[in-house]
Amino acid sequence: MDFLNAIIVLLNFTVIPALAYGSQLALGAIFVTLIYAVLRFANFATGDMMSFGTMFAVILTYYFQSLGFGLGVLPTALLTIPFAILMMILYMLIIDKFVFSYYRIKKSPPVQFAMVSVGVMFVTQALIRIIIGPSDRRFLDGEKFIFKAKEFKEMTGLAEGITLKSTQAITIVVTLIVVSIMFWFLNRTKTGTSMRAYSDNEDLALLSGIDPKRVVLITWVIAGILATIGGVLYGLDKSYRPFVYFNNMLPIFAAAIVGGIGNPFGAFLGGYVIAFAEIFVTYAYKRFISYLLPEHLEPDSLLQLLSTDYKFAVSFSILVIVLLIRPSGIFKGKVI
Amino acid sequence: MKNYKNVIAAYSIMIFLIILVGVFQSWSIALTILNYCLISAVMTIGANIQWGYAGLINFGIMGYTALGGLAVVLVSVEPVKKAWQVGGLNILACIWIIVAIIFVVKFILNRFNKSKLRNYSVASVILGGIILLRVTATPGIEAIESVDPAKTGFLGGMGLPVLFSWIFGALLAGSLAFVIGKIALGLRADYLAIATLLIAEIIVSIIKHEEWLARGVKNVIGLKRPAPYEIDLQTSDWFIDLVAKINSSKLNLIKSISDKQEALNQMVIDASSVYVKLCFTGLFLTVVIILLIVTQKALYSPWGRKMRAIRDNEEAASAMGKNIVKEHLLIFILGSAIVGLAGAMMVTNDGLFTPGSYRPMRYTFVIWVMVIVGGTGNNFGAILGGFVVWFLWVEAAPIALFLINLFTSHLPETNAVRVHLIESAPYFRFLVIGIGLLLIMRYRPQGIIPEKIIKQ
């Protein structure tokens, strides 16, 4: 029984939050990696693009709520995602047309692209703050919990309970659906194959008649879908704050590089690696251990490796270690 | 000669703009902007050395700025004797443990051949060392942080004059850059950018959360100053006489003695703040001019030519027998040290150290925009970039407010769009900076004052 309780504690405080957080990171990391693979630059506007898509979802959610639309137990935001994605793709295509395409045709070095994306980051941040303001916004409605700790305890008769928030379940399920559709698209369809060909060897792809404009367009469409869904899921789970999204860019980059940049599947797993590392290293194991050890051996301290203040630092340290030992990432990305 | 005309014209416009601020807003604001322009100029000189001379992309400027700030606290604050008594030994022991770990790891790496066993033993030494560190440090840190936590709760500094901290800040940032450069400089350009960005974030989070070091997010206020305090000036006779002399024509117009006294008091208060800021301006200007002369000499020396050769074609330079790894490391250290100096100058100017305020937006990306806008590879350009971008960063909000009021003046005061726009005026600075960067990158990628190619 004690052993079961220990497992439940671990599930409740580390595994479930890490899975949800990891899914949000994974979507962002695939976004970074796709842009890197096809358009060949590190996009420093990642976090703010995700925030931009989420902003539309937030505004539309408020609008739908005022009209009285809703999905009952599910959050209204899910209904607004398709519209937000459309707006996001439109914005990305405008940015690409007026900013990135010029450097792509000129074949500028990646560093110049990165600096340009910093410019895009500033503009996007300004637009977000001018349109919706910098304050904290919650837009979650519907049922908050699937089951609470108390109900779980009554159901199973254990001393410890699991709380499953509906946002966590939605995050994990939606991520799995989106990611599987995307992998199916990349690996099984002709368009997906042409994208991979373009990313592997641009000249050969052009020779075999692949239209680069189409590849770029589809990349931005997929990027828009991933960015918006990732952003909205994060916003539902925590809350929507433009500043936080900018900060989230850093663990997302870490996830993409740890997984091997340019490799979508690596990025997907990288998101979970970063999330689990962050949460496992900063979790206090006292309660977990006290169930496993006999009573007289119970530890006094919290048994925490690092304080939660260093959450971000953990993922960055992992990134630095990976860069040093294996710069192509754990799952072998490309080294362009 | 044509080139110099451009430079002089650009700088005259900049000075004219700052004077305009002085006339329309106030001289105190104008001097604050000028001081920050000068500090930004030092940062851009540092970033320009790395990016313009050697083509190294360093997104970790925020980290070195924060270290420079930390140096001010470590040097100028009086030591907290009680904290040293209760926890100083533990902290010193920790430093020795860290040194020991480094030596043991180095020894293992040098002594044994590459094998799985070696990797595991290095990992176990580091892990064991960290556990030992935590065991030693925890009681010491708790004791230090409980010493009068509202006022001190940290070890304090060395109690030296604050100007020493500028040198110490540069040394601190330079030595950290040595470590980071050893680790990260082998990476490709955009990986290096991401790695330095994240390492800077780690540095700032350590400074923020290790309260025994510099109080962390509780901030250190009331730091020493290299300039006199306003209060002292306002009570000293020579200063009051000076102000009275300068403004004698204005004062003579006032008839009644009590009014005259009141006007003089107000003038003395205003003048004291201007005087203090002028002192800072003088100090900062000296630093900028010294750095400008040194970097200019370096740029046109054989060493500068070597750096440009490495930047433009690494393989050719390496075929000519230049040690690229060593030169990159050297320039990474030099640039970071200058940024550290700027960080120390900034904290000295503010008189307070607030680790929570170090954010990548303000301290990394804006500095990069300055370098790109001003002109990479040209020191005059980089300094001008610091002036222009900082000026826009500060003045964008008032200008935006003015424009919004102008264009919405036909709308009623309570119009929702107008109210919303006026509320979001501060964020127009991001828009201005972003669009400015994009335009410069597109139409003048070499910056306002481009690099001069000199044939020797």
C-alpha cells in the first residue's frame, strides 16, 4: 500500500504536470525545428509568434462568451482555435512576404536571418501589447477538473490522491492528435515528402521539380497551426501573459536543440526531456521517500536537488551539456 | 574626408536632439538620457568588438551586464562583519571545494585515456562534489541570510571606493567569458547565439536567487557614488553662491526678498541634480573616449587586420598560420569585459542593484539593435547606434503620445479607441525599434556609419 501511495505522489506532482508542460514545449519545439529545417534559421520570434496566435484565441473567446456560445464542459477556447490559426497563418505569411523572402532569395547567412527575426520579435511584441495589453488574462471556462484528489481518494481508498485538471488532459490529447497528423503528413503524403526533400538538399529538390514557394507556404501553414495550438494550450493551462511567452522561447529552444535541431521527432521528444528534467530535478522528494522508508529512517530535509527558482536553469544546463557532448542532439538532427 | 563629414553630421544631429529635450522637457531629463546613451555606447563598443571585429555572435550581454552590477555590490558595500562570523567559513570552504573539484576533474581528464570509466568517474566526482557543496553551504547560507534580513542578510562587499568596482566588474565579466568561451566558442554561429543567451539567463537566475551573495531580488540600495550627493550640495555655501551668480540676472528681476529666497532655493535644488548628473557625464565621457581611442588603435593595428581576416575568411586565415581558436577566445573575453565595465557603470549611476530588472529584451536585444543600426565594425558607428537607439527607446513613448493625441484630436475624450491607444503608448517603443531594425537590415545592412575599408 505504501508503495502504491508513493507512486501516486510521484504521478500527481511530477509525471502529470511534466507530461502537460512537455506537450506544450514539444509543439513549440517542432515549430522551431521545422522553420530551422526548411527555412534554415533560428527563429527568435518563436515565443512571440505563439503569443500572437494565442492573443486571437483570447479575444475570440471573450467575444464568443459575450454571444453565449460555448462547448459546455470543454473550454470555449477550443472552438476559437481554427479562427486564431487562420489569423496567425495570415500574419506569418505577411511577415514572410515583406521580411524573410527578401533574405531567402538573396541566400543570406543564417546569422542575418536570426537578426531579422529579432526585428520581427520586437514588432510582434509591440503589436501584442498595443492590441491586448501586457496584463495577465485567464480565458479558461467549462469544467476545471476531471477528478479531484478527494474524489480519487474516496474511489480508491488510498491515502494520496491524484488531481487531474481538464486542461492537462486536453493538452496531452490535443498534442498527440496534432503531432500524429503532422508526422503522417510529413512521412506519408507527397507534399510532406517534398518538404523533407527540400530540407535535405535544396538544389536536388529544385532539380526534381519541387516548387520552393509551395514548400515555404506549407511550412508557414504548419508552423502557424503548431504555434497557435501550443500557445493556446499553454495559456489555458497557466494563464495568458505576453511576457511569459517570450521567456518560454528559451526552454523551447533548449528542447529543439536537445532533440536534434531539424528533426521534428527529436524535437517532440526533446520537449518531454526538458519538461521532465525541470520538474524532476526541482521536486522535493520528502513525501515520496517517506512512504518507501521505514518510519525511523524518515528524512528531515526536503530532499530537493535544486530549489524551484532554478527551473529554467536546469533546462539550460542540459542544453549546454548536450551542445558540448553531442552538438547534433540526442536524436541526431542535421548539422547544416 | 567625406566619411568624416558624415560622422560629424550624424553626431551633431544627435547632440542637437538631446539639447532639444533639454529645452522642451528639462535639463535633468536630457542629462539622464545622455548618461544612459554613454553607458549604452560602452556596451555597444564591447558588442561591436565581438561582432564587428571578429564576427562572434554573443547574445549573452545581459549576463555580463549583471555581473558588472554585482561587482559594484561586492566592491563598494561595507562588509557585514556578523554575517562573515556566522557563515563566512562555510562559504570559503565551498570556494575551496569548487577549486578542488576542478583540479580533480582536470587531473582525471589529463591522466587517463578516453574511456567509459573516465566519463563515469568525472561524472561521479562532479556529483559527489555538488552534494558536498550543498551539505557545507546550507547551514552557512541560512545563518548569513538570517542576519538582520530586512537590511543586510548578505556577506556585503569589500568597502572600497566605487570606482574600483568598474575595473573589478570588467575582470569578473572577462574571467567568466573565458570559461564560457572555452565551452561554447566551437559552436556554429546560431548555436552560439542560443547558448550564450541561455547561459546569460543562468547567470542572472543565480544572482537573483543566491541571497547571501547580493540580496537577490531584495535589491541592494544606497550604493556609494563617485559624485557628491544632492543634499550636501544644497547646504554648501560655494554651490549656492555659484547658482546665485549664474542666475543673477533672473534673481535681480524679483523684488521681494522672501520671493527671491524661494526662487533661489528652487534653483539650487534643480541645479544640484544637474550638477551630480554632469559629474557622471564627465566620468562616463572619459571612459568612452579612452575606450574609443584604444579600440580605434587596435582596429588599425596588425592585430585588428588579423581579426578582420579571420572574420572574413576563417580557412584562409588559419592556412596563414593564425590561431583562430585563441584569437576568438581573446576577443570574446575583451568584448565581455567591456560590457561588464558598462554594467558596473550603470549600477553606479543608478545607485542601486536590482537583479530582477535584468531581462534579455532590454539588455541583450536592444544592445544588438544598437550595434546593427549604428554600423558593425566601426566604433564611431557603434557609439552612434547606442545614442540613436537609446534616444528612441526613451523618447518613443512621449512622441507616440503626442502623435496619438494629434491624430485622434477630433475624437471625444472618452472614445474607446483613443483611450486604449493612449494607454498603450509606452509599447510603441518596441514597434519603433523593431521597424527601425528591419528597415536598416533591408536597405542599409552595413549600418548608419558603415565600416571603412582602408587599404594599407
